[in-house]
Amino acid sequence: MALAFARTRWFTSSVLLGATSVQQIQENLDGAEVTPAAEVLEKIVAVHRVYPNPAP
């Protein structure tokens, strides 16, 4: 889901992956097929408005 969200941002030209196992690579590749629903994106944006910089 995180990879799918990152791909929806207009300013993201690429998404970096990290994997330590074949299973993680497969999960990352499967994530390329995920398209977050508009409702999910709206909820993520709402959280970001409250916490614009979660690691100041």
C-alpha cells in the first residue's frame, strides 16, 4: 500500500524498494498492481494535514 501511495504523488518520479528476501521482492512487485481507492487517499491526506512532518 505504501508503494502504491507513493506512486500516486505527482512529485514522485520513482519509488525505491528494499528487500531482504525473495518473498519481499514478490510483495513489492505485486504492489505495482495496487491502485489505492480515492477514499483511502483522502484519509491519508487527512492524516498528513495533522502530521505534516512526523519526524521533525
